[in-house]
Amino acid sequence: MTLDDQVAVTGWLRRDAAAGDPAAQFDLGLCLAQGVGVEQDGRAAFAWVRRAAEAGHPAAARMLAQLAGQDAS
């Protein structure tokens, strides 16, 4: 996938995430965490993953639980 493709995909994810799609929120969070198609932004990544988890996205909920476990150590 080219950088132009990555940028286009993250644009679509942003649109769908803002519209409340939990899968798009989770995927956008992953893109932001890894800097895929966007500048890496850990805070924004966490916020989108949290929104997806709150909307019932199972992978997002698992990721947040894992992160909480890391913070507790």
C-alpha cells in the first residue's frame, strides 16, 4: 500500500469514526498509534480506541484492558 493509499484510508476512517462507527474508531486508533497514513499520536489513538470500546467493539475493549494491566504493574 502506498503512502497516498494510507492517507486516503485514514481519511475514510476519520469520516466513519466521527460518524460513530466503532470498527472505524478502532482502526483509526491503530493507525494513529502506529503512524500509518497519519502522524503518530498516542493520545488521539487512545481516545479513539476508548470510544470504540465504549461502543462495544470487543478488540478495543481487550486492548484497553491490556493497557490498564500494564499501567498497574
